[in-house]
Amino acid sequence: MEIVIPKKPKILQVCAIDFTVDRLLKPLIKESMKQGYEVHNACTDTGLFAELEKDGLHMIDISIDRKISPLSNLKTIRAFVSLMRKEKYDIVHVHTPVAALLARVAAKMAGQKNVIYTAHGFYFHDEMSPSTYKVFYSIEKYAAKWTTDWLLLQSIEDYDLAVQDKFISLDKTLHLSNGVDIWNRFNVGKYSDLEDMRPKLGLISEDVVFTFIGRLVREKGIFELLQAFNILHKEYPEAKLVLIGGLLDSERDQESYQELQELLKSPGVHHLGFRNDIPELLITSDVFVLPSHREGLPRSIIEAMGMKLPIIASNIRGCREEVFPNENGFLFEKENVDELYDSMKKLVAEPQLRHEFSLKSREIVEESFDEQKVLAKQIKLFNKLTKEV
């Protein structure tokens, strides 16, 4: 008697570039594989494919323009249609705005069932002009209505908007939240034997270290942060600013990056570039700062909260779901250098306040931003859709 081995359910994960797979999607991909799924990952190879493949991931290189460009977008759609018809995926799970839109159009054309869109933050935002906002709002809404089977929202504000405006039926709309590994990776207790890294970074124990993690682009608020810090450092020379991140070659803000070069030479500023040892660097920090103009539900804040850091962030969607004023940090109005400076000054001057905020950060992250809970929600949905309950 011939033994028939059942095929593994097959999932296609889609995003714009491999950096997103490496930094955001890898935990979900690996957990899906652990749970018995075959997972393919389609995006543009910017140089990380070899490393990801060594880590056991199945990577598919598809050229995806990160802006609306009709000729390029049509080529991408055709490539996705061909891939989907060939592989016949059980689930297509899409991320990042343009890639998600193109892949969903392709999925519709290919007759693909079970299309899931995770909105890490809707593309439309308050900084847009009313006409531009309306265009992108309409794209998001009608793409959800006509090309999406399940809509997963990381931000509670995005979830409330999608429900209120009936982007898709309520029973197919899920508040996902966001999370990181707060037990094994972003957990101060796991690094009790770590050698003090401050001397290697040119810092001393008496310094009060503010840390920023992100792309060095204008929309991340990096200019306001450097302006506020320069004022602070003159008053409190023990204040230091550590910047982790840089600018990918594909970024559209190269001109702003050139302007930053002089500001990065300011006294007390330590620019480390892209790093993989984020938890170890956060241990050297006293305060985490994210002055973004717009966000989805930022992981960097969650990582910092996991490492028991007080948070200063702009009062925008996403950040205000993670930072609670006078509990685990401060919110300031975006682009307001004076308010940012005032928040930083309070946390330099009041070490006891930093300590109180740090304890609350860890409490909040354990309650609301545990990666295992977020992964479990997605695996439960995958199981439901493939009837592998």
C-alpha cells in the first residue's frame, strides 16, 4: 500500500525589499515553518538574499518599485500573477503599501484565495494635503474592499478607522498589534554578564545617553532631534546622543542625508550606523527617543520598552499607543523642537523619574507587545484558512 504524504500548506509572504523580511517578517516566517507551513518570500533583492537563504528562508526575487510607476508596476503584477498561478498558494500575505497593492491586484487576477493584508500603518496620514489624503485613503479602502479577504491592523487607530469606515466586513478585520521577543532578546535580565559597552562607544558611566534607532531621513524627525540635543548638550555636557541607523541606497531622501553630515559632527553625537546588536546597545542607554512625523506601530519603541527604557516620542498615531505621558515617558507635538528639548531636559535632570518610567515601560510591553501573542494570532488565522486547526 502506497503511503501518501500530505502536502504542506503553502504561504506566500510579500513585501517590497529583503530588509523588511530580515528585520520585520522573519519571526512570523520561521514560526509558520515550525508549524508545518511551506513559506515563500517574494520581494526585491537588495543584497540580503544570500544571508536569508542561509538562514533557511525560501526567497523569490521580484522587482518591486516602491512608488506608483505604471510601466514598472505592471511588470511586477505580471510577475506575481505568473508566480501565483505556478505555485497555487493556500495563502498570500502582503505587507508594505505598494508591494501589498500590486500583489493583491495580481492575486485577484490569478484567482488566488485567502489574501491577507497586514497594514503596518496606513499610507495616508495627517501630513498630506486633503486632496492627496483622499487619493491614498481611497486606494487603501477600495483595495481592501475588492482585493482583500482579511485585513490585519497593527495600530488600534487604523483598526478603529477601518471598522468605522467599513473597509472590509468586521468579522474579517483583526487588530493584530505588534511585538518583539521580550523574553529572550529584548530582556535586560538576559544580559547580566555582558561587558560594559560604554567605553567602546566613547561613553562613560556618568553620561546620560539618549538613543535613536531608525533611518536618517527627515520624516523620522532626525533634524529636530539634533537641534534639540545641541541645545541640551550645551546645558548638560553629560548628555550624549547615540544614533543607530543610516540610509539605504534605495531611499528617496539622499539630499537630506547630505545636509545631516555636518549636524552629525556635533559634540556629544555618536553615529554608529546600521547595527545588529540592538539589545546590547540599548543596555548602554538611559532614554529612547523617536521623533517621527508618522509611524505605523513602531517596533523600535517596543524594543526599547523591553529593555526598560523611558521613551520620548512624537504625539502621532502608533507612538501614542505605546507611550503614556508621565507613566513611561513623554509625548511631544511632532516637529516641535522646544517641546522635545523640554522632555529631554526633564529626563537628564531627574534620574528617579527615569527609573520610574523604565519600570512602567517593561510592565506595558509584557502586557501588550509580546511577540509570541502576535504570532499566535496570525498562526491561528493561517490554521483557520487552511483548515489545519
